[in-house]
Amino acid sequence: NAGVTQTPKFRVLKTGQSMTLLCAQDMNHEYMYWYRQDPGMGLRLIHYSVGEGTTAKGEVPDGYNVSRLKKQNFLLGLESAAPSQTSVYFCASSYGGPLQYFGAGTRLSVL
Amino acid sequence: DAKTTQPPSMDCAEGRAANLPCNHSTISGNEYVYWYRQIHSQGPQYIIHGLKNNETNEMASLIITEDRKSSTLILPHATLRDTAVYYCIVRPAYSGAGSYQLTFGKGTKLSVIP
């Protein structure tokens, strides 16, 4: 039972490049979330999904897109990376409610 | 959502109990107290939650005062691996729709000392 798995763990991009972060969960959770965490700060919600085929904007959605084509996967895309998107990205899943299970994170640097 | 107040930092000797307080004086009747921790460079980890009764699991105990305005997370035998930032969050368990964004404040940085 892997829980929540994020790939890749590290990535370095140049400004303007694109990439996709993958989150996979094996707990059959309906809800999935993407957060970002900047140094010394709390987590901020980027986008979330309440079920397969649904997505919604969180607190800081600009510059990101998401897709939930399969219940177990939640993808976060950066179409044109900017230095301001340098951060640690965490994915989480839950049945619904505040009891969420987090992945190990993806460390992204945009040069 | 109710606001929480936690001390910024605490030290605890290895092997001793770590008692982490949280004040949530504006908590509503349908709100639970959740505790998470974040070990350096890792994702947040759920520890325990409760409504009004004391709770215990394999990781910790949660003591909630009778008026529910404050709570204490207890790690009974702290180890070096328990060094982390601990977050107290107050939220309804389930409202049926929408986001359940977790808002992590600054939390308490617990340092377990050898």
C-alpha cells in the first residue's frame, strides 16, 4: 500500500518550459489536492478535485492547470514555467474532509 | 474556521513526554481539532483528531478541555524522529461539498534533545 505517490521528486526547469507533475493514490479517495509550500510559509491550495473528471480552483491557481481523468491520478501542469513557481509541491488525497494524506513532495526550481 | 494559537517552539528531552498546547477559543460546536506534523522536507502527516472526548492512537494522545477552547497533543515518549513542526487545525469534519483546504499556520517547532 503506497498511499500517495508523487513523481518526479526533483526537477529543474528553465523559464518558459513546461512540465507535468503526477500524483497517484491507491486509497480509492474521491478528493485530491495540489498545494505549494514556499520557504518558511504554510501550504497554499492550487487546485483540487472532488471526483474523477472534476477540478476546481484553489487559493493560488494562476499559471497552473490540472486534470483528473482517472480517479487515482491527479496531474498538475505548468505550461510556461516562471521563477515565481519555484516551490515544493505537495499532493494530498482524502475521502472528504480535513483528514488528508500527503505525498512526499516535488521540489521544483525554475531558473 | 476557528483560529488557533500555538507556541512557536518547544524543546523536549528524548524519552520524555512532549505536551504541545493549542488554543482555539472560538471553536464551533461542529468543529473538530486535527493535528498534523511536518518533518523537515517531508509532506505533512496526519496524527490524530477529536471532537470533545480524549483520543489516543499509536502515535499520540489528544486531550481536549471540557469547554473545548484548548487542547494538548501528547507524544508519550518523544524520540529524535519526532522533531518536526506540529500544526493544530480546527475544521468541520465534513460539510458535504467544496474544498477542504487545510490552512497550516506557523505551528510549533518541536525539538527533541538527546
